[in-house]
Amino acid sequence: MYSDRVKAILLVGGFGTRLRPLTLRTPKAVVPIFDRPFLHYQLDLLARLPEIDEVILSLNYQPDAIERAAAERGAGGPRIRYLVEPQPLGTGGAVKFAAPHLDGTVVVFNGDVLTAIDLRAVVDLHRSRGARATVVLTPVENPSAYGLVETDADGNVRAFREKPDPDQITCDTINAGIYVLEPATFDRIPSGTKYSIERRYFPSLVDRGENFVAYVERGYWIDIGTIEKYVQVHRDIMSGRCAAHPFAGRAAEAPLIDPAAGVAAGARVEGPSFVGAGARVAAGAAVMANSVVGANAAVGENAVVDGSILWPDCVIGAGATVRGAVLGRRSRVEDNAVVGPGAVLGDDSVVTAYSTT
């Protein structure tokens, strides 16, 4: 019933609106997690399943940037095919658009999910149950912002409620944005139009009585698609809650300073924190816990970076303070300026000397 080879689709065509202004010039798949594009983390996970011989990147918004990032990952893992949607097609429409390139089981990944899931276990469940579709679920404390999935005692999916009202919440397992599907079920997805897997395709499987099962993942899982979660994933990796590059296997409380970074005598770098290649931390400056100083960024004399994420090439002037903020590429905070908690600055932003944001 099932082919030996598996293909994967990464749905990376979205606009990343919840991450704006960071995604105005950078697609969500390419936002940096420490010193790597987020896309690399997802490709690494897919590469761990040897049966996956091709990953299809479903593109729409800024496709060239995503193609460049994929190429920068280098050799190793399955080959990559790029498909650019003519217009945004939604999750289901993107899968249908890729259908001519599918000849068997396909693993579908939403473009904002970071997890340590064992894909081998998911595919094995799918095949052992003779399933036409398998959805990965994960438990959360507050499922109201996600797609709620109800199953019976045997793990068969019985109802699918996308972002339910409070009175509709009957369980805590949500759609984790990872699916194993059989292309024979794609006949119900119309071609060339926007169509949702979550709101239309999955309910149609339930209505038609298809063999539709669930796999519950209780390990690490996060949707990085908001500023809050984007910050959280860095802290989770630094603390060891998520075992991922570049902190996997390292002491959780220690700072990680790239060998190509320059930290002056008299500067202070507390852990956990990250200082990227080519970054410079001047004398008297302090990089405090839960901070990321991106590649080629500069932290001036007596400046403070505390619990903040600086994208590559940022410049923090002498005596400036950045607390609890995220700064896009090439942002500049001039001498003695203050950037306060919750601030998110897009690429090339400037905070002038002695100003407060």
C-alpha cells in the first residue's frame, strides 16, 4: 500500500505577519535563530528520516531569500525542490500544487514549527494503522488559539475544531502542524485556489470516514510565529529545555562566544547568552543573560544588552541600554539611548543618541 520512499513538503510561503516588523524584509523561514536561518532546523529534522528523498519547499513570499538560505545549508540530506505558488494558496492549496511531484506518502510540515519529534515513529504509526492521514498532536495548557483535535480511545480522529470557542474545548491536544498524508486523498482539494488543510481537508476526512489517526508528541514543540515565541525559543535552547544548535550538549548557564567574536578585556558576558562570529563587545560593556548578539554586531563601551536579541550587524553605541528587545539587521542604537522591554525594531532602524523607546 505504501511506497518505500517518502517526500516532504515544507509550507514556507507565508508572509509572517505576526512577526512584523522583523519579516518585512526577511521571510519567516529565514529569521535567524542564533546564527542559523530557522529553515535549517527544519531541514535538519527532515534529514533524520532516511526514507525522505526529496523536500519540496512551497514558496510564495520572498522565494529567492528562502532558496538562498536553503542552499547555504550545504550538502547532506535529501534533495530540495522549489515550487513557487502563483498566489497564496493556503496550506491545502500548497499541497495540491505540489501533488504532481508526489508519488507516495508525504510528510507535511508547517513553516513555523520547531520540535524534536521522532518522525520515524510517526511514519511507522501511519503505516501500521493503514492510515490515509495522520496528524501530530501536542498537549498545551491553553488550546483556544490553536486547532483542537478530538480523538477516541484508539487514537482515531473524530473531530477537528480550528481555534475553538471556550465552550468547545473538550481536550488539550492541538494540531502540531505536522502531517503524514497519502496523495490519493487529495482529490477533494480544488486546484489553483486557496484551501485550508485544517479547516476543510481534515473535516472532510472525518466526514467521509477515512482512516485518520493521531500521533501525540509530548516532547518539545513550539510555534515560533509570534514575537513572544520567537524570543522564547532562544531562551528554551539556551536553558537546555530544547536540545538544539548551538547549545545542545553545553552547560545551560554558560555563555557561548564564537571563536571569531571579539570580547574586550573588561567586558562582561553572562550566561546563558550567545555572541556570534565577528561580533565585538567593547570594554566596560555588559551582555546579560538570555541575550543574543548576532554576527558582526557591535556593543560599545559601557553599553548594556540585557535579555535582548540583536540580529547581525547591529550597532549599540557607547553607554546605550537595550533591555528585553529584538532588533532587526543593521539596527543602530546611538550613544546613551535606551531601548526598553517589548520593543521590536525592524531592519535598519535608528534610535538617536539619548532617545528612549
